[in-house]
Amino acid sequence: MNRAKLLALVAPRSSTSKLAGFRRGRLVIRVCAPPDKGKANEESRDLIAGFLGIPKSRVSLLSGGASREKTFLIEGVTQEAMDTRLAASFVEIDH
């Protein structure tokens, strides 16, 4: 099965939930959910799955459960396909 790793920087308690661009090589994910009992992680998984058009069950958290810097494992997508799609949709942001 195809697999890809996604490096992310999650910003909980944001005013809107969205994938916001790249910062320091990580996809910035803004979520409304608080960093409490995995709520921000779950909302991040929802956003990633929705963007890639795959079931949420194919997105799992590999590392960073209690950190803003996280690594997600995406199943059913090649690294190249995911990277190409992200690069076409998002740019590097400064803040």
C-alpha cells in the first residue's frame, strides 16, 4: 500500500479551521479545537483527509501528540502525489 508522511505545524484555538500554507517545511494547520484530549489532533486529521479526498481512517498521527509539530502518516497516497498536490495548493508563509 502507498504511504506518505506529512510534517505539520498545528495551531489550536484558531478563529477558523483550515490548511494555511507552509512554514519551515511544515504544513500549517489552523484548528478551532483546543489542544485538549486530542481534539486538535482529530480536527487536523479531518482537514487533511478532506483535502486529500480520503477517509479519515487513512490519516494517523505518528508523532507529536502533545506538540504543535506533528507527523502524520497518510495511507493510500504516494509521497510524490501528496507533495505535488500540496505544493500546487499552498505557499510558504512568514507568520
